[in-house]
Amino acid sequence: MEQHAGKDIIHYMLTQRTTRTATHSQIRQPRNSQKAGQTQPDPKGVFARLIPELQKAVADKGYSHPTPIQEQAIPFLTKGQDIIGCAQTGTGKTAAFSLPILEYLFTNPKKRIPGNPRVLVLAPTRELAAQIDASIQDYSKYMRIHHTVIFGGVSQNPQVKALKRGLDILVATPGRLLDLMGQGYIDLSRIEIFVLDEADRMLDMGFLPDIRRVIAQLPVKRQSLFFSATMEKQIMDLATTLVTNPARVNIAPEQPAVERIVQKLYFVDKNAKPTLLNRLMQDASFKKVIVFTQMKHMANRVVAKLTSAGVSAAAIHGNKSQNARTQALNAYKKGKIRVLVATDIAARGIDVDGITHVINYDLPVEPETYVHRIGRTARAGAQGMAISFCSAPERDYLRSIERLLRKSVPVVMDHPFHSEEAKNATGAAARPAPRGQQTRSRRPRSQTSRIAPASPRSRQGQRTPRRSRRAS
């Protein structure tokens, strides 16, 4: 039930205005009335305990049964408890935190103060921030909630105007948030609820110093929601500086319908991968293809090879400008290009229907990532195909994937690029060369060490549970 932006992301970049949801007439409608296009609520589980305004909005979206993370998280959040949630995109995480936040704001109204939001949602990318804001728009349609989204790559002027009008909810990416804070347009001292979404991705993108700077400006008395797809030590260390006596929710990602996905494996030398990909793209059945690479520079090379062969393609990764990423994604969704080449980090949080083929140009290091990649095809009962290229240094990655799948991926040998060396690679030949022996340049050292971490919040008597603030 993860909600993705129903409106074009460009709309958010161009308008960037505060959204006021609902009108007095909508709010004051008899709760048993039903207009054309609305769905009569029949909520189940935790949805049945939501206020009527939210029940109606959820019903309008066609949902009646909560997902596991919604069923587990919403009761804790409505009590004002901090939470650590381990859940991937596609589990319904956005609604899990949006619904109780909206209920709290609606039942505890306060005068809006320019530049002082009550709720801050921090997201790693512009696309995800826009999607979260779109979900808030959908769920708050019967309320008078002011919210907006801010991110870089666009003019700050409309964003500043929205902030000056006063907000209940601010959805932001770290860079633009800190920029506007530094200019004096945003004050976080009145934040009541803080949501850190996709924390693992934040760390992957080097945002840890920025996150610490944001946390240092938050009031001690607040509710904190921490979500991550993985929970490595560094992520848990960050979580402990953010939450107090948290509830823990761990939702395993739903496995894709593998039986509907035709999996194929090509053993191929690394330098033959571009030619093999071009050969496959000569098949007209490859209508909507997503190609995964491990590295950003490789994504660019793949696009260059495809376009030189007359195949329409575009890349999305962290080094692309916001306009380039948005244009590529929109062109892909609309069928204007056949191939979207992406790194795993850039592709997370992007949900596109109708993908006919997933191609693993590079095998992923983590076998779970393979399952997540191929699950982008064969959705909603459709058929799909996942094709993987495996060179000799990737052979161990393949063995890990097949152990996870508990079966071998069928091998295609009837092609001119088949590599017996890749198929039979073992030992050191089946693993990538150590970093020191690789020829590509290394990334500059992170600047994280130069910035002192924010002090963790005191656990002794400095925080009152938010339920006391809910008393009426």
C-alpha cells in the first residue's frame, strides 16, 4: 500500500506551494453521506479505529485491510510512542506513519506559526519526498491540514512562501532543509513529531552529518519515528540517538511471485556484456526494460552503448541532476523510452507498472537485492522475465543468489557470447578483485569525521510521553 505520487513529480518542483486539504463544506458533511467517486468506508483492523475523516480517505483509495506494518505500527504511534521500523518500500510504510500523524494533528489543532512546522518528515531523495507528500495529500483530503514538500534542484522562492504561510507538516530532503534553516526560514524548535525515513539509504548517500545537524536542532520533547530497510550496526547506532524506549516493528519484505517470473542466466565475459545487451534489445518483446548496474559510471556507459545502437534509454543515479532524473523517469513511465538503467539506491522507492523485463547487467552483492530487483516485473498477475549476466568475478554472487532461491537459475548457453570460464570460475577467480587492485579511481574520503556528532538525547526525565499532550 505504499503510495506513490499520483501527480507528476514535476508538478511539485514547479508549484512547491502549501497544500491546504479539504474545505469547510467537506469537513462538515454528514458522515454518512456519500458523493460520486467516494467509497463507503468498510474498515478492518486498525483502520476501524481511525477517525471518520481518515476512514473515508482510506476508503476512497480503495483500501479496507491494513498491511502488516500498518497493523503493528499504528497502535504504537497513536499512543505517542517512539518506534523503530524495519520495512522496505512497498510494505505500506508511508500510510503507517501518515495516518496516525494526521489523526493527531486533526484532533489537536494549534495556531500555525510561519516557519515552524509541527511535523518534520525527512526523506533521502526528491522523488521519495514528493511521493510522501502526495500520500499526505490523499489521506488528509477531508481535513484542514497544511503541508508542503521542499527539496533542492528547484527555486527556493515558492518554498519560502509556503513556509511563511505556516505549516502543519513539512516533508524535506536534508540538503534543502539545512539550507533554508541556515537562512532563517525554518525553525525546528516546535517539532512535535519527527520521521526519519529510509535511514539506511540516507547513510548510503552520505547524509549522516546532515542528519546529526538536524537532530541537534530538534526539541527533546518529541515523538520520533525511525524507518530503515536494513538494521546494520551503524544504523542502529543512529537510531539510539534519536528514539527513547521505542516500540520495534520488523516486517519482512513480501517475496515476489517468482513462479510468474521467467528467470534466465547468461554466463558472459565482462567485455561482452554490452554487445549481448544490444542483441537482446533487438527482440521487440523487450518493451519496458529496467537494467541494474552496481556503479553509476557503468549506468552511463550502458546508456551510451544502447543509444548508439538505436535503443532509447536513460539512466538514473545519484550523480544525475534532478531535472535529468525526473525527465528520465517520466519518459520511462510514459513509454517514451524502452530502457531505464539504474543503480539500486536510485531505483529504491520508484514503482513503475508494466515492466516486461528486468536485466541484471551486474549481479548484486547481496542476494536479497536480486529478489527485490526481479520483483519489479510480473506484478498484478502479469508475466515477466528476469535476465542476469554473470562474468567470472561474479560467480560467487550467483552462488549466494541460488542458495537464497534454493534452486539454480536456468542457464542459456545457445548464444555466441557464452563463457565457460565464467561458468566454471571458482576460488579467487569467482570473486571481484580487492579494492586495492581495481583500476577505477576511489571515491574521496568522507567528510563525516570532521563533524562532531550531536549529543544523544538524555534518557533521564527529559521527555514526557506524547500521550500527555493528547489529553483534551
